[in-house]
Amino acid sequence: MVKKYRELSVEQLRRVCDPNTFHFKSTAELPVLKKIIGQERPVCATSFGIDIDSPGYHIFALGPAGTGKTTMIKDLLEHKSADQPVPDDWCYINNFDDTDKPRILRLPAGMGIKLQTHMDRFVETLSNEIPSAFETKDYEEEREKIDVKFQEKRQALFEELEKTTKSKDFALLQTPRGIESNEHRE
């Protein structure tokens, strides 16, 4: 059976609202609506998830962008936390021993942002101070001393190695490409 549709007139395609039924001149005069309209199921599910007071539970909001998910969750969390004590700050910092497992710092509320600010300043100071430390006369002199000691040690080790190889009928040659050995033939 085929359904038949009837054509609608232009007047039937729009809804008319009598402005005289409203008791305000502008919607700016109305109080801000706190209720989320037409989203009872997601609001109920999110509220249920927020009320689970046990570790290991998470809320994942899925849906098209711009539909108010973040606003809804933020509003529900603000309502739930209004009479709760302010929680501590949890900061994840680098673990130099195992970079895949950051260290956790638990700080009093508000101290996390202060730590971040101080660390940002510290890094900025270091990025200015470290390069200038490598430009001092003292640094250059110390670097030259270390380089001279290294070259002396390298030369002594090479001479010792050269003696050992000579006794085994080999010759060591220092070339721009590195050290090469040739069987010694006289």
C-alpha cells in the first residue's frame, strides 16, 4: 500500500506566535535557564556517573561537536562540588629514570599553578644563564685545559697501542678517517 501525501500551503509551513502572550520586551529580561532541555537521558547518565564515589570510574561524553556536552558536564560538576572541600592539586612531573612513568606530586589546592609558574620562570632563567656561562673566559680556559689533557691521554694511549702492535708485526696509522692498521713489513 502506497501512502499518499497531500500538499501543504505556505501558511501551514510556519508557526505563528502572538507576541502579546509574552510579558517581557526582550529575552535579556528573562532569568538564565539552568536546566538542560531535551537531554534528560544524558543528564541522568552523567549525574549517575558523577555520583559514583569510588576510584576507577570515568565519564566519556560522545556526540557531535557544539551540542553542549562540555557545558553540561561542567555545570553538573560545579553543582556537585559546590558543597565539597576544594581538592588538592595533582601534578605530573618528568621521571628521569623512566620517562614513561611520570612522578606524581600532591600539592595543596592552588599550589600546582604556583609550581608551574615558578618552573616556567626557572626554565626561562636557565635558558638565558646557561648560554652566557659558556661564553665566559673562565669556561674557555677550563675547556682548553680539559682538551689538552684529553689530547695528551689520547696520544699516550695511542703510543702504547702502537708499541703493542709493532711487537705483533702490525703498524698503526693515524689518518683523517681515523686509525688504520697494516701488517708491518720490512
